[in-house]
Amino acid sequence: MEVGPVVLLLTGVAAFVLALLNLQRSHWLAGILRTSEPCHSTVEANLPTVSVLAPCRGVEAHFEEYVGALLAQEYAPYAVLFLVESTEDPAWPVLYRLLAHTKDPCASLVLTGRAAGCSQKIHNLLVGLEHIAPETSILAFVDSDAQVHRDWLRTLVAPLDDATVGATSGYRWYVPGSGGLAGSLRSAWNAATLSLMAHPRYGLTWGGSSAIRRQVFDKLRIRDTWVRGLSDDLLLTQAVRADGLSIAFVAACLVPTVEPCTWRQLLEWTTRQTTIVRVYALRAWSLGLLVHLISLTLGLLGVYAVTLRQGFAASLLLSYWVIGGLGNVMVCRAARQRLAAHGFSMRQHAWAQAIWTPVVTALALLNLALSLTTRTITWRGVSYTMLSPEHVIVHHKPPLHTPSSQAP
């Protein structure tokens, strides 16, 4: 079916308007990331007691720095529970050695055993909950590949002073390792979710850097929700939203993740994330499908307009990708500034975020298509079949057709 010049022009105008709206959203997000958090004195009275649950499986790059940062938080009183499945896990001897050489009583190492009816991460968290101090007022969660700064815990729990806030969350920023193209694309793919995380109405919690009041956690019966589930953060998000509470995005808790990434790992990780979202948040999955289909359609129409020598219409259509890329550069620079403020040097070229814009769309559509073919994923060496958001089957030996993956 041939598309006429008038249709191309009108579609181009719509594409340009959408591009400007996306640029406005990127400017808003960059502003949030650049906003400085208020200064706090290092010693404050009457701070709520926090238990930090830190599930570990394997040893990532900078693992020892991660442990050291958790033990050196500018906050009191708090305790960190490192949760490991068994002594055979590579994380166990490292944690045992590090904790043996610290006199800080705030840290403990807990063996959790193997999961049966839920993800290993959720199982670790459920066992960890049995070991928290009775005086704990706030529960915080952190992933072992997140590099937190010394004021991470204070800034993460601060918004919980507001009774309308049910939970708080930061998010990860993937830093490409050794300049690899796959790692750079992963960073751009992951950054596309950041605006959703920061949305005041539709934002989610990310289990790698989040907190919730213990009273709210118990009231919402999160334990019961987790006991047969796979995604700790999406289940928590649903429970908090269902109770009418908000989720506060804490820009100061944007944390860098630095690890190598191959093309195979990139496809596995992005497809796994998309498959989980399809099971746990079908509306978000559908919205992502719509957005990326629109992006692809406008790009193809722009190329088609070029072949017809409809220069003005082509410029308007392709502006959707060009202006979107400029917005991505803006967000990347703001994220780099945010991380630098907390002492994390990030060797990442912001212009790469613009170049990857159409590739992110193509990869996301591939992920969306692949996510329709299965409900089985492999996460850190263990495979899971998601029958429903609250019913997962655990396969400790990955099926032959499902490749294992190292990234969380």
C-alpha cells in the first residue's frame, strides 16, 4: 500500500510533536537527577532502626567495595544481613573473610538454604526477615551488583517520613565495561526505563535499592505474596499501589552497576526482563509494545519518505529518533553528574545513548516477541517457570533449551 505525500507530511508533524513531548520528559527526568538532596549532619537523634537485607549469589566485579560501602553507611542505627544460599556459593568465603576482619556489630552472615517454591532471591529475603532485630522500623533491600555511596541508606529511607509514601526506590545505571558495544547498548536499553521509575503515578520499586516501613510491609502481607513468587520488586509494587500508597523515586539512590556484557548475555538479560514484565505487569508490557511499534513505524516511514525525495516529511518523521536521541544524551549526562556527586567516576560517552536509540527499539521489539514464546527464564543459574505472578516452579537444573545467565 503506497503512502502519499500528504499522509507522510501529516504523520511527520505528529512525529515531531511526539518528539518534543519526549524531549520535555527527558528534560524533566534530567532535572530530577541533577537535583541535590538536602545536607544532613552525620549524627542525628531518633532515626528509625533499619535492617538492610542483602541477598548474594556469586561474586560480581567490585563485590568487596560493595560490602565495604554497606558497612560504612552514614546512618545509625542500622544492620546489614548478607543472605547466601550455602557455603558453596563463591560469595560465602569472601563475605566470611570480610566480616571476620570487621568489628562492626551491624553485619551478619545468614545461610538461607535452597529455594523450593519461589525464586532464590525471594527465599533469601524471607529467611532474612526471620533474623531482623525486633526494633527494626524500616526494611531496606539492596542487590550485590549495586555500588552504593555512604549516604545511600539515609537518602533512601528519608521519604518514608511521609505517611502517604508506601515505599522508596532508586534504580541502577549500567556502566559499559571496558568500552564494549554490548555493554553500551545494555546501558541505553536499561536507561529507557528510568523515566517510568521516576514517574510519580506509575513508578515501580526496584529490588536492588528500595525501602519500606516494616509496619506497611506487614500490613500488606508481602511475605504471603512473596512465598510463591519470582519478582520481589514487582510484587511489592503491586501491593503498595493497591493500598493507595505512593512510591517515591529517590534520585540520590541511582546506583552504578559495572560488569562485563557479551552479546549473548545482553539478549538473555533483556529478554528475561521483558518476560518477567509480561507476566507481572502486562499493562506496562503492552505500553512498551505500543511505544516501540510507533517508533519503528515512524522510522520506516522516514526512510520511505527519503526514497520518495520528500525531504521535509522525512525530516519531520526522522526527528522522532533524532530528538529522542538528544533527550537520551541529556539524561545520560545528568546521570553521570549524579553519580559523580557521590564519588563514582563513570567513563561513558553520552553521545552513544543517541546512536543506540533506533537499535534499542529494534532490540526491545525482539525481546517483546521472544517473551511471547515462553514463561521460563534462567536467573543466576536457576530456571523458573512463571505460571502466574504468585506461582512459580523452580528448576534447579536449567532445561537444556534455556541458556543460563550470570547477570541478575
